[in-house]
Amino acid sequence: MTLSKFSSLGIKPAILKTIQNLGYEAPTPIQAMCIPVLLSGKNLLGTAQTGTGKTAAFALPLLSQLDDKQETPQILVLTPTRELAIQVAEAFQSYARNVSGFQVLPIYGGVDISVQLRGLKRSTQVVVGTPGRILDHLRRRSLNLSQIKTLVLDEADEMLRMGFIDDVEKILSQTSIECQRALFSATMPSRIKNIADTYLGDAQHVSISAKTRTVAQIKQNYLTLRSHQKLDALTRILEVEPFDGMLIFVRTKSATLEIAEKLEARGYTSAALNGDLSQSAREGTLKRLKQGSLDIVVATDVAARGLDVKRISHVINYDVPYDNESYVHRIGRTGRAGREGRAIIFVTQKESRLLRSIEKSTRQRIVPFKLPSSSEVRDLRIQQITERLVRTSKKPELTKFRALVDSISAQNGIDATEIAAILIYEGQKDRPIFPTNINCDIKHGDTFLTQKLKKRNKSTSANSAHGPSDSCRSKHPLKRKVTKNQSKKRYFVPNDVSSNIKMLKYRIEVGRDDGITAANIVGAIANEAGIQSHYIGQIKLQKNFSTVHLPEGMPRQLFTHLRKVKIRQKELKISLINS
Ligand code: AMP
């Protein structure tokens, strides 16, 4: 755990102010290590994965050093996918909220190039893009790298996996020798190491220590879900898990307040614990927790440092920790004084790598948590409400209320059953008796969904009769997700990862003789079609054509677009193979 503060790292005041407003309490370990290196102008080689706070680790120092006079782009970030390009561009935009005149431009394939050409003509300080499209702009001379001061390669191993590494090298070779370079990668395959050796010189190497630690006495579970499902999942855990004291970890100060408030609204006594609290308020909260007048505390890592309360039976990692050290520290708040403890971690699909790395470093398995189904929750809630009604029915003061019900009923023509139904409905809004099913996206026993999907895609046969359709919305599991920056026609991502996705076999007119690899195909289709790469199924390279399995229900416009997409200057001319 790092003890450093953002204010001591040398970040510009305007950016510090934004971080404060975002509720970030302290730099994550990767940030504490990278920010000084990047501010000093050195090259950096970072082993870090998504979820560690790596975007801010490079965005904050680079934004702190922008030259307000330069009108051409100063920072170029290369990402493997357009989703990541958008995400990184949005992060820059939000961190630079208080920097006047700041502009960032995301650049990726699959959208009309003219919008990007116009964007590049305006003064833009930061360009974030996928390698193929950046190269396109270099060829057209709409982008000039000679004035770029820092080049960041984000998720370099993914760029390698998706077949972009040659493009990345071409781009690297066009930056000036004085250009500062930072390369982030979750893993360091030899090709990435070679690139680092060639282009990063004596870069400072930064990685989060992966010490192995044992965490006996603590039963560990995980739950894979989507961010918006976390609160519902937490509420269900609170209902079914017998707990004494509970500590819930979130990432920001604002989240401690938000979650504590939401739990209060659902009838749980809870309090926030964050670094903004005075020492006496913090001590007050801990005292109440120790004495049992408070059961749930929602905390940031900083505020919970060293916390020792024996009755904490559960630790919930509502947001994943930034590194394995913080995880071990967090869960060590339970299982105190020889008692048994339980730790549950919420992970989104893209954070599954972190889970694997925690398992590796603690040498312990984290097993899936069995979340109760909607019908189990319904039955429990009905039982609770029935018990409450029966208890209250014995209270003498009800006489007046019976008369009130009779009078409302007579005056409004609503019978007593109707009134009872209305009151129960009104009273259960925060904990609905008939909850919607949140299990649909939570797949138990499946830590690494991506791998499973890949396996399934490989074994899926391609003998479906369906071809490209005009709508993918209604009839299959791929639901479109459109953000304001993306082409509505082309982007779709699977919504329900647990459903069976039907794969269709397509032919594309590029093959081995064109010098392509399967990774080139994955990269081109993933970025042009907006399909996450793990939904691209089996690829077979032939002499002068190839076949690829793609999810059923491709919108017609996308199909037309993909026909014209080029790999190694040759159009794909994609067509469906009927078998
Ligand atoms: P990343 O690893 O860059 O994908 O970041 C993961 C998440 O952590 C993002 O939602 C960030 O907003 C958040 N984050 C990054 N740095 C901090 C910090 N120092 N404190 C709290 N949250 C952070």
C-alpha cells in the first residue's frame, strides 16, 4: 500500500483540483510509481493491467506538462481497440476539465474519416487512436508526428494479439528520437520486450510487486457482474448472508457516501469512512462499529488502513482493489483474532485478469459466490413482510387505523384489499418483493469468461441458415450499445454473455499469400465492426482466402462496410458461406 499523496507528486494544480472533485483519495500504486517517472521526462515500461488506475498514471503527468502554445498534437496514445480509445480519450477529457481550451481527439476505424480529418485540422493536444487508422492519417499526411512529445502504447500485448504490432512499430519509427515513450502491457511477451529494447532505451521499469501472501481463515468468493448490478447484488448478499460487521471497499470518497446513503435508504444502518472525515468522526464511526450500534461501513483503502475490529465478519470488495497487496490488506480486516472471515469480490468482465492475478499471488482459489435467485429473494421478502404484518396486527393502536381504512374505502370506492396492496407496494420500493432477475448476466463458476467464450466459439459449427439481417436488436443475444462517438450502424457488443451465441461462417478474400495472420483478421474485424475480439470465432487461413466465424445477426450496413475494409491493402469482400 502506498502512502503517497497526489499533491506531492508534482501534478499541476488545475488537474489536482479535478482529481479532488472526482473523489480520488490517494494515488494507486501504479500511479505513485509512474507519475514521477513521466514527469521527469524518462521513458517508462509499465507492467499493469486494466483496473489498476493505469490510465490516470499516464494521463495526469502528461496533462501536467502540456504546452499551451503548441497547436499541433503533443501526446499520442495508441490503443488496441476503439472502445479503449474512446475510454482513454474520455479519461483525458475528464481529468483536463479545468484546463482551458483542452482538446482530445479519438481516432479509430469503422467511422467516416472526414470527421477525424476536420478534428485534426483544429488544434488538438492529445490524439488517442488505434494503430491502423493512425497509420492511415500518417499516409494522408493529416497527422504529423514530428511535434509529438510523448507516445503512449496502451495494452501493448493486446495490440500484439490483435495483429497490430507491425503498425505500432511503423508509428514508433516515425516519432522523433527525443519523443518520450511509455509502454504499458499486462504481460511481457518477447516481441513486446524487443520493441521496448529497441524504442524505449533505458526506460524505467515499473510494476506492481506480486509478492505471495497467505490469507488463511478467510473464505473467498467472487461474483462476476456488470457495474450497474453491484448495488442489487450487495443488497441480496446483505439479505442472505448472516453477518456481524461488514466492511465494504469502494474506490472513491464520493462512492463511500453514495453507497452508505443507498444502504440507509434500504433500511441498513451504515456509515461512510473516508479520508475527508475528521479524526473524531472517524473514531466515532469505529466505536459504533465495535460496539455494534453500526454494522456496515463503506470505506476507501486509505481510510480503512490498519482498521482492527474483531466483529467484522465480511469484507465486500465492491470495487476491485488496485493491486494484490491492497486485496490482501482489505480482506485481512476480517478473520481477526482467530475468527472466521468471508471476503467477496465483485468483478466486471474486463477485470477478470485482476482476479486471476490475486489468485496467483495468494495461491488460493477464489470461488464463485452463489447469489440467491430472484424467486428465493421474493420468498424471503414475502416471509419477512408477513412476519411483520402478523406482529403489528397485535398492536392495540391499530383500532384508529382500521377506522381510517374504512373511511378511505367508503369515500373513494377502493376496497380494503386494494388499500392493503397499495400500502405494501409503496412500502417496498427500495426492496421490491418481486425483484427483477439479476442473475442473467452473472455466470457462476466462470472466472474467465473470455476464455470460455473463445473455446465455445471454436467448437461452434457454422451451419445456420441465417444471414446478415437488418436488425440485430430483436432476435439474438447481441445487443447494440451505442455511445455518442460511435457509429450507430456498426457497433454492437454482446449484452448477455451467458447466452448461447450462434456463430455464422464467413469468407473473406484475403489469405496466407497476402501475408496476413489470424491476428490481423481479428484486429481488423474487431475495430471495424466493433465486435469484442473474443466474440470473433474460429479463423482458418487458406492460400488466397480465409474463413471466420462471427456472431449471428450482423446488421446489413455493417456487412456492407466490412466488404470494403482492407487488410494489407486488399478488400475483405466478406460473404456468408451457406452450409
Ligand atoms: P484503469 O485501470 O485506468 O482502467 O482505471 C480503473 C478505474 O479506477 C477508473 O474507473 C478510474 O476512474 C479509477 N481510478 C483511477 N485512479 C484512481 C484513484 N487514484 N482513486 C480512485 N479511483 C481511481
